[in-house]
Amino acid sequence: MATRTETTVVYAAGAAQGIVLVTFPAASTIFTAPDEYGLSSTQYGTMFLPQVVTAITASLAGARLGARVGVKRVYLAGLAASLVSMALLIASQLFTAEKSVAYGLLLLATASLGVGFGLTVPALNTLTAAFHPRAVDSSVLVLNALLGLGTTLAPVFVAVFVGLGFWWGLPLTSTILLTALLLVSLRLPLQAGAPKAADGRAKSGIPTRFWVYALFAVLYGICETVNGNWAQLDMTSELGASVTQASLALTAFWGMVTVGRVLLAAVQRWFRARWAYHLLPLLLTGTFVIIALLPDDAPALGVVAFGLAGFGCSALLPLTISFAQEELTTVAAAVSGGVIAFYQLGYGIAAFGVGPLRAGGVSLPTIFGCTAVVAAAMSVVSWVVARSRPSPASLHPRPSPASLDARPSPLDAGRGRP
């Protein structure tokens, strides 16, 4: 059993990791401003490639590392890597006059962030599931809601610190939070225990069903990142928004991601998670179409539309992780990292791919419209994911008076009762 302190620290680490994760997209207008870093759209998109490569590598390696050194050490290593990322980002601000040096530091910073995200987030999901074995879906949703809260706060902090004249106050804040978490976490056991195979025996190989979850994670990563990384630039370049309005749109997106996760966790007793898994991709499909058709000089409508997109994204990734962990029990230790790795692959496709498309003359509204097709494909895959997923009752059976009465007794022998 986890202590209340352990649970609190894990949830707090989720929130802090959310702030760190969105620090770079939240500062997109800073990175592309001529009087700051002066990055082109292609350079801005390329900046995320190291993050994607290292995040995928770290996510896939995390389960094996956890088996060797323990989940706690993997989690601590992830926090340390995120801390290095924020330090490098702060240092890059000192070299904005030397563009090549500043860009090199940014690439190193995103690479470190990828390591931090790839190690920390799967470890947090594993710890949360282990701490709440009979409420995996809701507990993972709460963790990811807090991670979403962090992503919501990042653009708010950027807007506040830009107004105060030092945008790098955001990575400085993240540095302080990560340092505090490291110091507190060192004293806690943070043990997840050893996963059990469904039939009591360890099995080798990757189950075929995992690839369905992987495909869903890739599609989701594309949809989330088109919004999360390019919303602000769409607001300023297409909808005539100010930097503050663009930050508000990104805040609305991540804020509604958080609201959706909290809401579903709260109503799971009455509203089945599977229903949300089918409905949210449809909502996201329609929202991408709306964003693509928004009129010029309509920043207020943009804020509303990106908020709606956030609600469409909200519960999809945490539910994918919890569904996979519950179904694929023979590889449960690796499932979270695997799903995160393929989510990062989708992240990379959208983070990097949009830059060259824009350089080639494709407008952001057109890109958002095309992403509606990706969301529609995700809706189709959601039915394949949920089709044969076992129910929580079958995973954690509890004897009931009815089930006890239904069991055959010696007196029933030979009476045709099974």
C-alpha cells in the first residue's frame, strides 16, 4: 500500500512534468520572434526532433531499466533529465545574439526533455496503477489530469512572465519545482511491485493487440500536437490574435484537456469509459474542421475552438494506457512506456512535419483541416481497441452472494446443473 505522501508526490510530479513538457510550445512566439531567437517555422519544428528520438528511446528502455534498478530510480533519472533541460533553456537565453549557439542549446534542451518525459511519465503511470489496483482507469485519469493541469499553467506562466519582462521565469519556476520533487522523492520508497502474468507464467514477445494500441497512440499524438504546438502560431498568423490571445488559446486547449480528464474520472460510475473513447475522437474530428474554417480576425472564436479541441483530446491517452495495462497483463511493465513511445512518434510527425509543409506554402488552416482525417481514423481504431477489452470485473473478480449461490454444490451432482 502506498502512503498518502507517496501518492501526493506522484501526482505533484505529474503536474510538474506537464509544465515542463509544454514549456517549449508555450514559448513558440518567443522562439520565432525576430528580436529573440528568430527561428523559422522549419527550425521551430526541427527543434522537437531530438525530443521525439530521446523520448521514444527512453520510453522503450524504461521498463527494462525499471526491472533492473527499480521504478523509483527510473523516475528520479527522468526528473533529473527534465531539470537539465530547463537549465539549458535558461542558458540559451544568454546567447540569443549568437543564433547558432542558442539553437544548439535549444536542441540539447529538447533532447534532455525527451529523456525526462520518456522516463518519468511511464514510471508515474506504472506507480499510479500499482497504488490503485482496483481503480486503474480513474487513478490514471487523475494523474493525467494533473499532468494536464501543468500543461494548462505553462502558457499562463509564459504570458505572465512576458508581461513582467522575463519570459525565462517559466523554466526557472520549473527548475525550482523539479529540484524540490527530487529532494522529497529521494526519501520515499516508491515501489510498484512486480507485475503478474494473467496465467501466472511470464510470456515473451509483444502481443498482437499491442499494435492496435500503438496505432491509436500515434494518431492521438498527431492530433494533440497539431493543436498543442501550432495553436499559438495559427492564432497570430491566421486569426490576427495578439501574443496574449494566442497564449489564452493554448491555455484553453490544455485547460479543457484537464477538465475532460477530471470530468470523466468523476462520472465513470455512470458514464462508461468506453463510450468516451468512441465519442471524443468524433468531437475532435468536427473541431478540426471548425478550426480550418474559422474566419480571419476572429481570435475569440479561435480560443473557443481550441478549447473544444482540448476537450476532444482529454481522456484519450490516459484511457489508452489504462486499457492496455489492464488487457495486456503479460507485458504490463512495458505497456505504459510502449504507448508513450508511439504517442511521441505521433508527436514528432506533427511537431516536425508541419514546419516543412508551411515552408512549402501550405497554410495552417489547411493543415488543421487535413488533421480531421487523422482524428476520424482514430475514431475507427477506437472501436478495435475497445472491442475485446476485458471488463474491470473480469480483471478483479469479487465474490458476491449471487455468484456464491450460482456455484454447484454436491447436492446438484447429476441433476443436469453445470
